[in-house]
Amino acid sequence: MPEQSHAHDHQVPGTATGAEYWDARYQESERIWSGKANTVLVREVEGVTPGRALDLGCGEGGDAVWLARRGWRVTATDISGVALERAAAHAAEAGVGDRIEWQRHDLAESFPAGEFDLVSASFLHSYGDFPRERILRTAAASVASGGILLIVGHAGWAKWQEETHPEVRFPTPEQVVAELELPDGAWEVLLAEEHERAQDQPDGRPGTRTDNAVKVRRLR
């Protein structure tokens, strides 16, 4: 897989909780994601003065490790304890384990404390009952003055995927900005657009899918 692309649930179809589902999903293989940082994060954060960063839905730690290598102090959270163990091992191997604090959260129930110069939420989609809009508003509230909120999501199902979960919603960049309910004059929208990226299909053939990105800066 060219880059990390994941969605973490609060509740999934059936009887499993989100944590149980994702622990089981990670245990299916030694690694799910590429270990590399998401390309939008690299593009939009490269060159930003490092400070405190919050990585929501960190998975196996690709984004968190990339940030830590560039001088950020990172709080990284995920619903899966299995994912967090792998992420911590990745960070230790990269020599940045002391720059990252790993926290397990079901973001529908709890959220990391503190203010951050960067809050990143990549592919925070879900099946079932998952209050994504409320979580992203909480994420915005945790951004320090002058800080950045970066949200990356899918624009829709990949062409090779069956649309078997009609409850999953893929808002446009404009909808994401509107649903953040940012106070007038307090934020600046730096980016709100769709883009295509490479992603291998399940059979290994190359493919592409459409994602979107929103980047806003808190002015006060």
C-alpha cells in the first residue's frame, strides 16, 4: 500500500465493539499499513516549525514517527491496543520513542487532554454509530492559537469496493469545514480540496482513489 489509509470505528456491525474489531483486524497480519507517513501530512506539514502534535487514529504509527523525526513532541492515540504496541515498537526502532506518548482512546468516549500546535486526523471514518463531526469539533477546540488542524478523508468508496455500509458518510471538503462550526474571524481556511492518490487494489493491481483534505489555522 503506497501510504497509510485507515478508518477506526466506535461500533461495527455485529456484536464486537470498535476496540475488539480493530484488535482482531490488526492481529490478522503482522502489518496492515505501509509504515510511511500519509502524503498529505508530509506535503502540508513539511517546513512547519515543530511543536506539540496530536495524531488521532494513529494506527501503526507512520505519521507519529514521521512527525517525531522532525522534532515534534507527539501525542498519538488509537482505539486498538494492538496497533499502539506496534506503533511504539516502530518508534523505538526509529529512535524517537521518547518523543511520542501513546494513548488508547475510543474518541467517541474520551479525548486526549491538552492544547496542540498541530492536530492531524487522517481517514477517521467509521461503520455504525460514530460521532465524527463532534470528534472533529473537539479536535478543533484542542488546537492552540496559531496552530493547525489537518483533516484527510476519503471522498467515497474505492472503485473496487462494494458499498455495503450505507451509514458511512464521506463529506465534501466544504461540508467538513461547515461542520467544524468554526467561529467567524477566529480561523483561516488554508486548504479545502479533493485529490487523487495511488492505492493498490486487494489483488495487488495498481489503482487510484479520490480523497479530500482540509487544513485550517487558528488565529486566536
